[in-house]
Amino acid sequence: MNNFGEKVTFIWSVADLLRDAFKRSKYPDVILPFTVLRRIDCVLEPTKQAVLTAHSKLKGKLENLAPQLRKASGFSFYNTSPYTFESLCGDAKHLAANLKNYINSFSDNMREVIEKFDFQNTIAKLEEAGLLFLVMERFKNIDLHPDKVSNLEMGYVFEELIRKFNEAMDENPGEHFTPREVIRLMVNLLLTRDKEALAEKHIVRTIYDCCCGSGGMLTIAKERIQEINPKADVHLFGQEVNPKTFAVCKSDLFMKSTDGRDAQNIMFGSTLGNDQHAEKRFDYELTNPPFGKEWKMDQTAVEAEHDRGFASRFGAGLPRISDGQLLFLQHLLCRMKEPNDGGSRVAIVMNGSPLFTGDAGSGESEIRRWILENDWLEAIVAMPEQLFYNTGIPTYVWVLTNRKPKARKGKVQLIDATAIWTPMRKSLGNKRREISPEQISEITRLFEAFKECKQSGIFKTSDFGFRKITVERPLRLNFQASPKRLDCIKHEKAVVNLATSKKKGKAGAQEIEEGRKLREAILKAVKTIDAAKLWKKRKDFLTVLDKALAAVDGKVPAAVKKAIVSALSERDETADICTDDDGNPEPDPELRETENVPLAENVNTYFEREVKPHVPDAWINNGVLDHKDGEIGKVGYEFNFNRYFYNYQPPRDLELIEADIKEIEKDILEMLREVAG
């Protein structure tokens, strides 16, 4: 097996053994931990005897053996069991007990990782199904030593296995794994302006991924910095909520270094509900949060933080419960270093929802507003479709920073890279396209150039903002006591409730009877109004109605009178405008509309130009104000790529379409003749 694809196929073949005893959803519980364990076994094999010798020699003589055993193993972890995969398979009768002993003999830091696989339970199930030896033997026969499988290649193996698991279960691999070429582009966009600074001597940088999955983003970012400066001291930090991918990531990082420093900085748990790097700030941050995944599990903690305002991570706003992507973005922005400490750069890949979901004043819009008004957004890159394994939907890379160069201050660059892709020779799930290294460089050059062109637009931050004003039109009603409208009075809630009571017993019955009599008297009084006459002036009709209701023995409640007026009225464009007690026109809720006024434009100027010529009786509702600046209209922000990059393609001439149809008909008839003989 010379390539990682063959190794993945070999490991995946273990599924054939599990098919009758395990559900497909349980395959990862077996295959992933055994792959990790076999990799660890191969990594530790060269120093196995040295560790056993040191353990035997020093046991009982030193209180803390760990430093000496780590030194003997050459890594920050070790295993004091005499077993290897080879020797474990040599004693099939006691395999389960020996394997448990082998796992329990790991150092605390690695045992914590393996426990996230719930391995003890998996061993018991395999033993019960009679499959433990078969699975162990299968893994024993693949050599995963770093001399045979490089760290880079092993990363591909883990990611491909995770992809295949989720594809088989029809789940969302995007939660775990971002295509490598997308990560490389994100890393390029993060580092492209820092190459000179990164090449300096004694440089120290921190990289953070709050949804680190199997660790691909962190690893590639570190590798890229060390390509620029091999002596750079790069520290990785991450957090992952999925126990299996957390274990894959942490174990992989343990095996990539002798000190295990980066692995120790990978934390388990939900970033939104339990941020375990709360006190830290980072130079570079990048992530791929779950697309369109609800955050209900973290709702209590997130809302509690939001209530603290900008003293918390989520002070800008809360998106709808069904999609937490913008929560992760807020989190990253709150983990940036202060500009006077060097500032930070952020790259995050999301689907299209965070660009435009949410109206003015909504949580999503307020988050975009917070970002733009702080001038943190540097660029958004629209990626080609069909890049991800789980979905063909459009994705976007956002690049943000709190240390913009002077030329970019107050500006945002939009890059349309949707046409920059190469077809794959063989599709992988929904992934049918990829971005070649040359195309990654092309997109990076567009970003670096910061110029207007067919695929790049430069905009002011205010260009994405608008004021949503409420446009009112006057209420115009006619009134008539026609039989049809009179019948509607009986069904009005306020009228129906006259013959009801919350009291019990005789008191309740008496109140119901009195209400019924009042209702009958009201209906009788209203019927005295001329049924043929149509009033187009509310004031005149109310005078007639009051005169009719004066005949009722008892006071007519205001709510009942209002219900009668409503039932006897209909909208009429030819009627007079209804006014309030001060003579001001009343707005018609059914004719109420809104207009989005560009933020840079005066609301009244826009209204006079765009609205007034079409609806002369309209006016702006001055009572709808923005909660932040107190001006008329709610401020909103959105990004609409189609508005800036859409190219209209006129339809083909009808003659050409007709000619194509006739050609197809001709081909069909020819095929039918061949079938008929």
C-alpha cells in the first residue's frame, strides 16, 4: 500500500466484518479508535523496550516516573504494558482482558484521549459478537509507522475515514472536515500580508480553531508559517465538541511532536457553552463552524452571556436558534488581540445564510452591523459550488482583522471566485470540483491586489447598510348597515363575549342572561339604521350609530362599539380619509409597506423621489426609530453578491430553440425506426 487511498480502503474493509453485528452508525466506534490505537502502537514501537526497561528499573524508586518514561519513549506520552498489537493477537483467548490492560497502561494524557472513544464498551461489544480477534488481526496487518505513513498522509487517512463514515450515514461531513484546498486558501488569505513579519528571527505566533475537528486547519496553518520561517515558534490551540474527532485531533498532535505542547492545548467541549480558552487571545484564528446547525443545547449559556452586553462574547446580537454560525464568528472576534498588542487576523468559511439572513434590527443584521461599524471585515470570497463533501451549496470565506492597512480602512473587498475551479476526475459525495494550487494563488492575488476588476469589487462599509423605513397610507372606509354586514356583528369576539361570565352558579347565569339581553338590544338598535345608505365619511356614520345605540337600555361597552364599526365597514379608495381626534390621518395597516433606503442617502430625499410620485398620500412613520442612533428607520446590513456580480444572460432566440427541438425530434424518430426494425 503506497498511497493513503489504499490504506483508507484497507481500514474501511473492517466494515465488512462488522456488517451483521453492528449498525452502520456504529462503525466509527470501532474503526476510528482502532486506527488511532494502531498508529500509536506503531509510533511507540521503536522505544517500547526502552520504556519497559526504565519502568522496571525505576518503579518503586521514584514517586513520579512520568518524566523519565516520557524521555524514554521520545514523546510526551508512553505505554508501560508489555503488549503490542502483534503480541496481543498471539493470545486470542485473553485478548479482551489484555487489550484493556494495554489501554489502561497509557500515560494519563493519552488515556484521556482514548477514553473519549468509549473504547471499553466497544471492546465488550466486539468480544460478545466474536469479532474482537478478527478486528485486531486486520489492524495488526497494516503498518502505520511514520516511516511508512507520514504525519501529513495520516491526517488525510483520518479525514477520509470521517468523510466516508458520514457519507455512509447520510450525515453532515462539513461539521468535521473542510477540503484541504479550501484550508490552504484560507491560510493564504490570513498570512499573505504578514510574510515579512513572519520571516523575522525569534518569531512566536498562536493559531486558534474553535471548531477544530480532526485538526486539519491548525496543522496546515502551522506548516505554512514554518515554510516561511522554519524556526518560527508556532503554538496551536483548539476546541472540539465531538468526542471522536477530538480524540483523533489530540492523539494526532501528540504523535507529531516530542513535547506534546500543541496537543495539550486542544480542549473538549462546546465552544459556545463552555469556552475553555476564555483568557487567551490569538494571532491567527480560522474555523469552519457547522452549517445551519441549531444551538439549542447551548441556549441557556449563550443567552446569559448576551444579557451581559458587550462585556461578553455575544453582545452584538443572537441569530435565530436554527443556525449558530454567526455566534462562532462573534466568538472569534472577541478572541482577537488588541491592536496595540499586534492585533489578529481571522478567516472563517460559512454558507450564504450569514450574508443576508435577518431583517433590519434582527440578531443577524445587528451582528453584521457590529462587524462593519468596527471596520473589522476585510474581504468576503464567494467560493465555487460543489467544493464540500456534504453539500453543493455556495460557501463564502470571510477575512477579518482589527489591524487593517490604511488603504483598506473603511473598505470591504468582495471577490467572486465562483468560476475559479477545476473538475475532479472522480466525485467524492457532493464534491465534484476542487481548487488547484494555481487557482489558490490566483484568488490570493486578487485579494492582495485590492483593485476593482471583473472578479473583485471594493466598497465602503456603509454601502452594505440601509435604513428600513415604514411607509404609511391613509385608512379609507365606507360604512353600511346591510344584512350581510349586520350578520358579521354576531361573530365579533367582543359581541360574543357579552353573553359569557367568569362567575359560577346563579351569579354567572344571571350575568350571562343580562349580557344576552344587551346583545339582542344592540343588534336590534343597529338594524334601525338605513340599510340602503352608504356612508363614506366615518364621522357622519358614527353620529348615526351613536343615535341608534342611544335607544339601548344600558351602556354599550367601547369594545363592542368598536367591533360594530369594524363589522359594518369596508375599505374603499373613494371614501374620505379616516382621522384621529386631532385631525391626523389614520394609517391603514393593510397598506403599510417598508422601503430600504441606502444608508448614505437622506431618508426624506429618497422618499420624495422614489415613493411620493407613485403614492401621493403616503407618509413616513416617524415613530419607527433605530434603537442605536435614534434616527428614523431601523438600520440593517446585508451582503448581496448578485447585486454586484450578476451578469444578465439574455435568452436565446426562439428560432434557435425551435431548431434544436426539431433536431431532437428528428433523432427520436430515427431511434424509434431502428427499434421498430
